[in-house]
Amino acid sequence: PIIYDTNAVFGRDTSLTNPDGFADKTVKELTTNPQYGEARTSSGFAALDDYTLQPGESVSIVSFYGKVDHIEDVKPIADHITKAGYVGRKFEQARTMINDLTASVETNTTSHLFDGAVRQMFLDNSLRGGMPKILGDVDESARYSNYDEDERVKVFHVFSRIHGDLERDYNAFFIDDTYFSQGHGNFRDVCQNRRDDVTFTPRIGSFDVQMFLSFIQADAYEPLTVEAVIYYIKDPNVGAQIAGESTSDPKSAEILTNILNGGPFRPGQLFQLIGQLGVIISLPKEEFINRITAASQDLAMATFGQGYWGDHWDYYLDLIHSYLAIYPDGEESLMYDKSLRYFFSTATVKPRSEKYVLTLTYDGKSHHVLQLDSTTFDTDKEKEQEQFRSSKTGILGTEAYWQRTPEGEVFESSPLAKLFLLGSIKYATRDAYGMGVEYEGGRPGWNDAMNGLPGMVGSGMPETYELHQMLGYVKKVVDKYGRSIVIPTELADMIVEVNSALDTLQAAGYTDPAPTEDIPLAVPDVLFNYWNAVATAREKYRAKVEYYFSGETTELAAKDVSGMISRWLGEVEMGMARAIRVGSHGFEDNGKSGIPPSYFSYNITKWELNGGKNTVGLPTVNALAMEVGRFPLFLEGPTRYLKTVIDDEDAVNDMYGKVRKSGLRDEELKMYFVSASLKGQSYDMGRMMAFSPGWLENQSIWMHMSYKYYLELLRGKAYDKFYSEMKGGGILPFMDPVKYGRSLMECSSFLASSVFADPSFHGRGFSARLSGSTAEFLSMWKLIFIGSHPYYLDDDDKLVFSLKPAVPSWMFKDEDPNSADPTYDENGILTISFKLFAHIPVTYHNSKGTDLFDVAPNSYKVTLSDGSVKEITGGV
């Protein structure tokens, strides 16, 4: 029986803490007494009122939760699920399903804990980023093709959802109660968690790259919320034909025709509609959905959500590099021959003259200038979208979300052109000292808790390091293929002004003070004037493309693109060096650590009123002079910096040593703080200042950023240091389980660090979640077992396959008494195994029993699907 009357269990204890009902009643009395559900929140306790346990016997109480569209459906469902054996079968089915879903990363080493963690990380990563499902397999040709090779092949991510959980219920999540269940996710989360999709599902090809690059807007920002892909059939005759071939009665064919030709759909919605409207399908479900998606067009979808974060674009190169590790021969076609749209949001970034606001200081004793309400909801953009609202459904059509020309044509560019646009605008968004990229869109970067930084006219070095990589990649591509790129003419006009300002700056001959002198905090006039000219060019460009692209384009020769990027990179690198000299500043931090700072703020020391007012009547100003402000060290700075020196092992090891000796190291836990001490910092910087030291984003161990740092050590081939950190307890599942306080398979948002007041909390994980940590872990797994580039083009442009793992010897044989026994082949040689590309079992034979760090196999023994065996020496 079910006890639904809350008062029956808890009596008058409205806190629902003490079950007072048991004080004077048995379970049987509770279930047989009258229950009342009116005017109170119901409970849902499953009760076992009479059962005698024999010695050694156990009994389980199982509760089912769900939803139905009609109350009449409850009883038949209840009758079905309460049949003998149903629960046991479902439990086994769930176990089997989880094993099947995680078989893609089956790993067998001497650490069974590690092997299990790999599976769990893969599962959790899939629940946030989604698991790609290949659709459109209608014949042998499609089944042996990828997304780029056959237009019938489609990709749909199932299970994707925002990172909500019971410990963070404010992050509510939603998933469809349909087949192909999925929900929306935040841009940064989904983009990171899909980083290695192509490694585990190579048939997706460049799908993820194209989808996320299509979200780049004309203003170089991205929407917050990523929705599931939608499908639509362009030709009504095709829809009618499929409907006729998929049904066996005229009524079903008519209804299905109307559904397929009625507008965009998702697979789960399609099946739901079919069920609700009584359509009888004559084909197996899988064949049916494959036929439909093969004949459909796909379109990525997103919504603005709220705010423009400064880091969303940071993750594009990760997707691109993952793609190129599998399809290095697809780079030119992807970068030049694909055509992508521009997302169109209803929010517009204000020019500085409208968001630099004169207001009282925190203590109310003086005035200062803050950057407030950086974006505005643009009613004219909303009107532009209204023409796509359906008169039948009242819903905005999908075409409302893509930028057009005045003639109504969707404007498109090649992926490389969009990357160049992105890099150009971010280059033109560097701060007045040429160091960080400004958070001028109203939101910070990865570190959400620095949410006050945009108001402080703040900027971030993490984005500068990513800009350095982005510009370098675009230059490498144009140098390699020598092809021109076509960009919007409005962007070309902006670039002319940006380069003219750079000419003026370089002609002025400015140089920083000698290395023995300090960089002045006041921004020199020549640099301020350059910043002002470049920012003005950026604002003029944005004003031109606020609603439309004109449709006019400009072709830039490869050598011209390469030349201007070289100049820009020179400026970016000067800014990177300048940032280290300006340094960090905080408690017991004199800024001389040599560790890259993460963030800067800018105090506008001189201004003029421009006659404007913001929405609450405060005056707006034009900046005339600035002074840079510094912050304590944050782990994000050196982590992103390592990407710029990843091929220099000495530089990687040097930075590791500096970070280890700095205020970022938690010596008690042997981990790394997300920030050094924030003692004495202004509350203006963000919500982190509201937290106690060692808690949440205030000097805690933030697992995701720690994992990012460890990943860069592995990428930089600092193998001994990486595995020392891993086995030393920095990475799951090698943490102290007593301190961690939860499953070693489960990531946390953060660990309370050693500076937290309660020592019993030190090292304990809090806020278990579907986190970006899983994406970093899987990238580590890929480097450990596969290598960074399993496919590459040799000097003769021939495609070569070669594994190049980074496996430590202890994964083959470990003296730790908790480790599993090693495995050997028939010749007594140590072995470990893993799954390659989710399907191919691979066994490494380690004849010397040593570390296999960056070492390719001497030979391969390949068993083909027909059972034949090929033995190959060297790369394949």
C-alpha cells in the first residue's frame, strides 16, 4: 500500500524531519486508517505492513515514480509493474543497458577502480553532453559512411541535459519523456562534454564542429542554451511518399503526411505525435526513423537564454583538434568548402558610451565608473523575428534564429571565415593594456563566480591565450592550403580601421619599460588611444550588422590573411609578456611569481559626461584615461597559458614548478586551489567573496579546473608529474575515500580545501554533478591509451594510423596490494586492453614492463572482421 497522507507519517511536524506517526501506530494501522490528501502536499511512501523475515533473509521495497497524460492510464500500468518478477527483470535490464552504454570505453588494467571510473566518467559525460546516435542508415552505402560523406547520415544526441541534480536543485533540468529523450544544455557545458564525440563515434565526422561554429553570431558571441537538432522535409512529395510507404491504411498515411510536411520535428516528438494521433506504422521503428531522417534536412538550434559569456568560443579548437585526430585529410574541405549560418539573438551588446556608467563607490563616499547592463534586449530584433511566427501555432519558426540580408537571404560563410571573424573581433576586444580580452558582454569567462568583473571593466588572460591559439590555427590553415577566404564586407571595413590603428601605434615606437623596472599601472596614452580606436572600429562594425549583413563580401588572399595575423600575434604575445610583468596581486603575493595572472580590472581615472543616461537614470560617460587593477592568482591563468607552450617541455615543467611553489598549491591535500587567498579583495569582483575561504569558488579545490590543469600536463608530456599528481590523490579514483566522503566514481563540483574552517571537511567533495570534469577525464584517457593524433598525414600526404599511448608501467603491473593481478599473453608478456573507437578491442603487449610514454608500437597484429589476420610493422 501507499501512504499518501503526509500527516499520517509526520503528524504535526511540518519540517518533515521526525516521523511522529510511528510513535503510537504500527505500519499496518497507518495503511488501514483513513488518509486525506486534500489541501496538503502528498507523500508517496510504499509500505510493507506485515512480513516475517527468516534468519539471513532480506526483503526489498521497490517504489515506482512516473507520469501519465491521463489518470485512466495509472491502473493498467500499476497492474503491469506489480507482476511477479517485473522488478528483477527491470533491474537486470538496467544493469545490462549501463554496461552496453559504457562498453565504448571498456578498459582493463591492474587498477579495477580506474577501469570502473572510466566507464562512469563516460556515462556521466554522456548525460550532460549527450550521446551521439547515428540516424539515416537506410542502406549499405549509408552504413559505411559518415556525416560528411553521405547527406542521408544524421547525428542526434540523446540524454543531453543541463547539469541539474538533487544537491543543486536550482539548476533544474528537463528531458523529454519520449523516445530519443534529451533536453537543452548550456553552451559551455555541451561544447566541452562533446569534445571527444568523434573519438568514440567517428561516423559523426565534423558534425559537432559545424554545429557549434554555426552558433557564432555576427558580433562574435554565442547563445547560452543549446537545443536538440531539428529535422524538416523540404519537398512535400517526399514526405507524402515516405508516409505512404510507412503505413498500411489511408488514414494513417494522410495524418503522417501532414506531420512530416507540417514543419520541423525531433525524433521523440515524431513518435509521440504518431501515438497521440493513432497513426499505425507498418515498419519497424528503427527502419522508420532512419527513412525519415535520411530524407530530411537537419538544423542546429539554440536560444539566447541570458547574457554573453566571455569563454564560449574557447572550446572550438578542442572540437577541431579532436576531429583532425581522426580525419586529418578532411581539414581543407571542412574549413573551406562547408557553409555555415550565423546565429541571430535578440540581445545586443551596447557600445561603451551607453554602458560606462558614473555611480557611487561601494562605500558611498565618491564616484567611479562601472560597466553596467552591457547587453540590452533589442525590440527591433524581436520585430525582425516576428515575420517568422506561425499563424497556426503562434510559435516562432526556426528561420527566425539565423541572420539574414535585407533581402531575406540567410547569410553564410565558410568555417574558416567564421573563425577569422571570431579571431578578428576578439583581437579588437583586448583591453587598454593589450593584455586580456575584455568581458564587455556583461558576463565573465569560465569562472562564473567572477560575475562582478565585467562591471569593473574587467578582462581575462585565459581568453587571450585562447585567442593566441585561434589566430595561430587560422594562420596555419591559410599558409598550408594557400586559399583565400571570403568575409562579410562589414568585417573587412573594420579590419582596415584596426590595422590603420596598429600602423599608428607601431609608428609611435612605444616600448614597455626595461625588465628591471615596473610596468606603470596607468595605461600610457599611446596604448589608450590605440585601444579607443580599435574599440570604436568594433562598435561601428557591430552597428552595421546589428540586424542584417548587407550580403556584400570581400575576398582576402591567403598571404594577406597570414600577414595581418602575424602582426596581430605579435601584439598578442607582447600583451602576454606584459601581463606576467604586471602580475598578480593579493595576500602574500607580490606579483613576482612568474605565473600568468588570470584577470585584470580597469579603473577609469578620467572621463567626460556624454549626455546619456542608463535605464535607472545614472549618467553615462566616455573614458579618457585608465589604470589597471590586479587580482590574486587563479589556476585558470597558468592552465590556459600551458596551451601556448605545449610543445616546449621545458616551459611546461618550469610552469609546473612555479605553480607547485605558489599560493595555488594546497599542501595538506596535495591538490590545487581554484584561486589563491582572496583575503582583502573587493566584494565588487563577484559572488565568490560571499563564500568562506575553502568553500565553493573561494580558494576551494574546483575539480573541473584542476582536471584542466592536469590534462595540460599530460598534453605537455610532463608524464612523471602528471602521474604523480594522479596517484597522489588529485584525480579520481585515487583520492582518499574517507576524506572525499562519496563514491570515488563520482565527480564533485568542488572539494573543501585545507583553508576551510572545519578541518573535518578538508578534502570532502560537495555538489555531485554532471560536470566538465568528465570531459577532461576522457581527454586524459584518450591521451593515455590512444595518443593525441592516431591518424596523421605523412610527408607524402598519405594517411597513416599509429597509436602513441602514454601508459605508465603500474597499469601493467603494480606492487600496490590493492591492485589486481597483472595479465600476460601466451608468451608471458604483460598486457592491458581497451576499446578503440568504441568497438575495436586493443591489447598492448609490454615486453619490457616499462612506462610506454609517447612510444608507438613496434608492430600490429590486426584481426579483420572476416577472421583473417594481418601483421604490420610500424604505422598502418
